[in-house]
Amino acid sequence: MNFFGHAVVASWSDSGAGHLLGSMLPDFEAMVGVSLSLVRDPDIQRGIELHHRTDDAFHRAPAFLASCAEALEALMGSGVRRGTARAVGHIGTELFLDGWLAREQRHVDDYLHALDLETNALLEWSDRGAAFSRLRARLSVWGAPLDYSEPAFVLARLRDALRARPSLALLEEQSEQVSDYLPSLQRLVERRAPELLQGLRDALGCWD
């Protein structure tokens, strides 16, 4: 699951800024390439722990696995190599889900509130927080991640995310096939999103 989706899931049980921020921090660590040294806030720590439980449940969810399987079959059928096809199905599903979730303003408001949380006394980073501060500033300016509902934007993000992985990277000669398939993947993700989220609620014990 991508960071915005994690914030939405965290809000089901506690919409406090610390809890939501914690639910996104493992993704932020990966994005900036810098590790957290210390977490002093219990709400943030609970969010971090929820992140890992959520990812475990998400990656086992039948709706997610079905979307990935359909993407793999369609992309390989169009000539995309297996590693790339598998990665596109997995990551593309997560990104399009964020775009779908971002259409609800309350999710965006909670997310931006979490990004605004003052964390200098709550977190210690191995680089003293410089990279996280830059990332947080960029995300705050970006606002609602509605770009994740645009296939062209998702294609660019996939290319960036996979570039350093030779066995997964999007080959130039296969870019057109991936680009042509992404709108179909988006429709698939949006159709299955309610089922996927309900499955997550059940797995995590979060009910309205």
C-alpha cells in the first residue's frame, strides 16, 4: 500500500495527526533513503506498527492479488517481460488506489494535518531530519495526491521507481504496452477498491 492509503487506513481507528503520520513513516523512510533513529511519541509508534500490519493484510487481500494477476496476464500477453509486468501490477494498483482515495476531501484534510505535525521533539533521524523535512515540504505543496489518478503520471512514477532494478525496469521498447494498459488497470482498481478496503477493515478489526 502507498503512503496516502496508509493514512486513510490509520484514520479508521484514530484520525490523530501522530497516528496518521506514523502510518506513513516507513514509506517516507524508503522515499528519502534515511532511517529513523528514535521515535518518542506513542501515537506515532502505534501508526508505524499499524503500517506493517496493514501491508501484510493488503498484500494477502484477494482483491489485490486478483488485480495483480490480471495485470500480469494482460501485460505479458502484450509482450512485457514478467518481472516488469509483475511490478507494474503491484505498484500500479497501489498508486491508482491512492488516486481514488484522494477524491474524498476528508482523507486529504487528515493527511495534510498529519504532514503539518511538528516532529522535532518526537523523532530522531540519522541525518537530523533534513531529508524528511524536504520531503514533507514537497508533499504539503503538492496537496491532494490526485495525480495518482492520471495514468501518465503513474507511468512516470513506475519508470522512476523501477529504474534502479534491472530485472524490473521498464524497458523503452515495452513502454507503449504498459502505457496502453494502465487505464484498464485503473478501472480494475477502482472497481475493486470497495471490496479491497472492506477486506482490510475485516483483517485489521476496524469497523464503522
